Amino acid sequence: MDNSAIAAVFEELAELLEFRGENPFRIRAYQNGARAIRDLDEPISEIAADSDRDLAELSGIGKTLAEKIGVLLSTGSLPQLIELRQAVPEVVIAMARIPGLGAKKAAKLHDELNIKSLDDLAAACREGKVAAIKGFGKKTESSILDGLAIAKAASERIYWAAADKIVAELSEHMRGCDGISQMQWAGSYRRCRETVGDLDLLAVANDRAAAMDHLEAYPGRASTIARGDTKISIRVAKSFQVDMRLVDADQFGAALQYFTGSQAHNIHVRRIAKERGLKINEYGVFKIEDDTRIAGATEEDVYASIGLPVFAPELREDRHEFEWAQKNELPELVELDQIQGDLHMHTSATDGQNTIREMADAAIERGLKYIAITDHSQRVTVAGGLTAERLLEQWKIIDEVRPEYEDRLTIFKGIECDILEAGGMDLPDDVLAQADWVLASVHFGQKQPRDQITDRILGAIENPHVDCIAHPTGRLINRRDPYAVDMDAVMKAAKEHGKFLELNANPARLDLNDIHLAAAKRLKIPIVVNTDAHNIDGLDVMRFGILQARRGGLTAGDIANTLDLKDFLKLRKRLGQ
DNA sequence: GCCGTTTTCGGCCCGACTGTTTTCAGTCG
């Protein structure tokens, strides 16, 4: 079992224990354990196998969880989980996912009304049976019916890039409101997570009601969920929720820190504050002894008041940031303008829309100094993948084009060569040997078992002509799971053979993810952030890749295409490419 | 269940909101 599978077991255990009315701190211990394992950038099986190390040394893992991890690693399952699953009906879990219902209310409904499905629940609400139960009322009943209707649409997290579009439009709209002096988006959007569940806007306004009226006048508003004195929630397209909170100017920093999260980061911050005799909430930082307020207007003074630096929002997940801060080793995260090259893009020769010259011109406009043209290979028939002959023709064209770009842009003769289902590369070695840059990627046989697909990718890494593995896990966020590939084996092989791994910047891919990136950084495997552009606009997704890289804690030094051409070529030579 | 410069017990981040109550439990972030 890999880290995420073990983490999933503990998450499920925590959820099931909640339905059993367990001690909330015990439940949180399982949740914390799950998060610690999920965020780990090395395989927990290796720590377990290492006689010099002890699982219980991991923060959040104690004696009990360490034992359970041992059982999971050796048997693949946990008797406690199987028992709990039998004890908690699935419909109770489904009910608890309805907004407003939690574990306790769901369990009560199930027990008292013999609910067997969500349809049963809807019927019970319509018949007024729910309101008749002690602790429930008419409002709960109708909110359950509303919740059932929107639960599915509202539960979908959207791509960060999609949230960013909504943010841009709403920001523009809200700038038209005169009385707003400060405004900032918080939450997972600000932390640049790959997906965003809702949006949180903080604002300082001299007339709060007017600011709320202005938000309600947003043309994209579908409905208003709630409106109070300090907070308003609306829905925009596809049930996506947007909250706006109005705060005083001297509380803005505390509110921004609080609503940016993550929850785990905030818990850690408050624990540190408490150790120093301070209390921190969304209104400010206070001395516990006499409730004196000592900070709150800016995030800087909030963090400074408890002796911490302002963390980049991308790092606020309670992974390594506090440890780094303590050692004064917070990474200087990579910035978009440090990118000098883009080594994955397509042209109209296959499934792209623009010519080599058009892509080259667009790359120059975006400040790039080198690019690789990497069309698909022949196996990808739907994309009109290139045969060896057509590829050699394309390279001739690149030879012709190159003089026009001398001193401005270097164009590599590249290929995105498929790794075949049976293993091996889609183009002969003598052709690949003539390329400046070879990406290897899987497009077919994605559902192969772990060993098989891992062996295919390892085979590509061992091929001396391959330089980089593109979108290494193949996942499409919300749409397709990653291959069953053993990423740890892939990383070790990449390290051993001096190969790059790609961070594909397409907002639906963002592949590698942040945890993989942290692992690659630890192993000193050079990353290249590529757009995989299929037209000139596609080059603009680079910024999404940079945000993902930042979440992985990557600096410019961890990313090969921040190097200028000379140093990039030197690095390749050093790697033996 | 985890954890420790107040270490093997007794804490565990903190507050808002809601609905249903009449002082609070449950839910949420």
C-alpha cells in the first residue's frame, strides 16, 4: 500500500468513528495521522522497513497508528476498518454530506425514521416526519430538501484556473463599489490549491450594506444564500459559492490570516501563540492575561507578533513551513518571470493549431529564450502523430526557421514520443538519437496494473535518448485517476539515469502534484515546468504550473527551465544527456 | 489517539452561526 492508500484508511476510520460518537480528539488524531502520511514526501513503507527509523517519530503518528500502519503494510487491510464499515450504514454517511447535516443528526434520522436511501429522506421531509423529531424543526427540514437538490453540483471543486476567472470578473465588478478601501481574496484560492471549493472575499467598507448590495448586483449572481451584518454568501454559475466578509481595517490582517488557512496551518499558529501567552483569532492577536490587543491590521504584524515570518500562502499547509521558519530556511519560491524556456508544445503538424513560427513568435512575446517543439509520435493516431519520416521533415523545417530567430530564441528539435503498451518507444532509437529533446509519455494502456505500467515508464527512463517523462502520472483532476504507477520507483530511476521529470502546467493536469514535487526536490531531481501548449494561448498556462511548483516548495534552483540556455545545456551535459 | 523546557496525565485552536431551545448541541471553516 502506498502513502495515499494508507492515509485514506485513516481518513475513513476517522469518519466512521465520528458516526459512533467517539471522542472528538481521538477522531482528530486519526485525521492528523492521515494528513501526516498523505503529505509525506517519501514512501512510508521505506521508513517502516528501515531498522534505524521509527514510524512513531513522525509528527502525528504515535504507537497505535504506527502499529496499524504495520498491519496495513503487511496484510493490506485493517480489521477495525472492516468492522466499522459494517456498523455504519452507507446512507448515514451520504446524509452527513448534505450541508447542515453532520454525523450526529444523520445517525439520528437513520435510527428514528428508518431511512434507507436519500430518496427516503426526501420523502420523510416532504411528509413532515423530520420536523417532528426532537432537535429538528421546519427549517431543518426544508434546508435538507434544498441541500439534497444542490449537494451534487455544489460539492464539485473547480480548477484553480476556473476560480481565477470568477475572481477576475468579481474583482472588476467590486472595484466599481466606491466605499471599499481594502479587498483581498482568501481561502484555498489564495493558497493556490489545484482545485477550489468556494471563494472567500474580505473587504473593508465604510458602508457595509452598500458593499453587500453591490455584490448582489453582480450580473453573474444566481442566488443569495444568506445575508447578515458582516457576511453575505451568494451563488454564481453552477452553484459555486462566493462569501464576502466585511471587517474593520484594524482587523483586516487577522481576518486575512485566519480565512486564508489552511485549517491545519492555523491550528499550528495558534498553538505557537498559546505557548507565548497569546491568543489569536480572526479579530487580532491578544495577550491571554489581560486581553490586550497587540496586532491585527496586517498579516505581517499578526505573524510578527508571535515571532513568525509571513509565509507564502502556497506553503500554509502545516507540512514543513514551521520547521523551515524555525531554521530560517524558508525557500524563496520560484516566480513566473524566472522561467526562460518551455519544453513541451504542439503544432499544427499534429493536434496543435499553430505553426512552428507562430509558436516561436508567441514564445518570444512571453519572454522565453528557448522552446522545444514536441509533437506527438505515430501511435497517437487521433492526433495525427508523426512517423519517423514526417518527424525528420519537421526537423528540416526547424533547420530552415532557426536563422530567423538567431539571438532571440533557440528552437529545440523535439518529440513527445509515446511509451508503447507493450513497452518500448514509439519511434526507433536511431531517430530519437537525432533529437535535441525527447519527452516520453503514456497515452495508451493507462489502466495497466502497477507493475506493468511502472516497468513501461522505467524502460523509457532507461532509454539513453529519452530526456524527460511528461505528465508522469497521467491524472486529469476531477476526471481521471493517475496511472497505478509506482512514482517512488520512477523518481529513483530518474535520479539514477539523470532524467528530468515534467510538471505539466495544464490546469486540468498539474502533473506532478505538490507532494511529488517536494519528493523530487528532496531527491534533487530536476523539474521542468512545461505548458503542453496546443496553440499560442496555451503558452499562458505556465503560471498555473508555477503556482503548483510553489506549493511543492520549489525554488528557481529546483527548476531546470529557469536556467538560461547556456546553463541549461551545461546541466544536461552534467546529467549525461 | 497524540504529545511533552508545566513529560506519563490532562490537555488538545477558536469562534460564528443555526435552529431549537431557554442555555445549548451540532455544524462549519
